[in-house]
Amino acid sequence: MKRALSAIAVVAVICLVGSLAFAQDAANGEKTFKAKCVACHGADAAGKPAMKSPSIKGKTADDIQKVISTSAKHASLKSLKADEVKELAAYLATLK
Ligand code: HEC
């Protein structure tokens, strides 16, 4: 019984650390988003018809990486690091 309880405690701690790490990623991603994406995709990432930019809510790191490497509109974003892309995706996942 004691063992089961400590196993549960270990899992709980792992989950807590995991969700804190995700929250930190999302907070960093929000900063990058506000600095580099807001102008075209809008404050809530819903897209701007005037800029012909789509909503990017919930886009994954793969989606972002792909657009950065293929779209001329995103040529200035090629310097984003893999970590920054991951953080952006964590932030976009919080927007629904
Ligand atoms: C200069 C304006 C501009 C900026 C800055 C910009 N985007 Fe975009 N984005 C667009 C446009 C326009 C499209 C539509 C497809 C295209 O032209 O590439 C697009 C498409 C996308 C798509 C693909 C969406 C889909 O449905 O296929 C993603 C993902 C994306 N942008 C992410 C980002 C992220 C993340 C940033 C900031 C790091 C960013 N964009 C900054 C204009 C911009």
C-alpha cells in the first residue's frame, strides 16, 4: 500500500514538473509570437483578412517549421531556433 502511494506521489510530481515546463514554454512562445507574428496573424492568432494571413491557432511545431522553410512571407523567421518553434507551438496550443 505504501509502495502504491509513493508510486502515485512520484507520478504526481512528474506530471506537475511536466506541466510547469509546458507553461514556461508557452510563456516564452507568447513573447516570440508578440514580437514576430502579431503584425500579420493578429493579437489572438486568428489571422488578418487584410494581410491574407490565416488563423494559426493550435498549429504544431512541424506546421511552423514547414512554413518557415517554404514560405517567402516567413523568410525573416529562418533564424528561429528549434526551441523557439517548439515554444511558439506550445503557446498556439493554448489558443482555441
Ligand atoms: C509578413 C507577414 C507574416 C508574418 C510576420 C508571419 N506570418 Fe505566418 N503567414 C502569413 C501569410 C500571408 C500566410 C499564408 C500562407 C503564406 O503566404 O505563406 C501565413 C501562414 C502561416 C502558417 C500556415 C497556416 C496554414 O493554415 O497553413 C503558419 C503555421 C504561420 N504562418 C505561422 C507563423 C508564425 C509562427 C509566425 C511568427 C514566428 C508568422 N507566421 C509570422 C504571414 C505572416
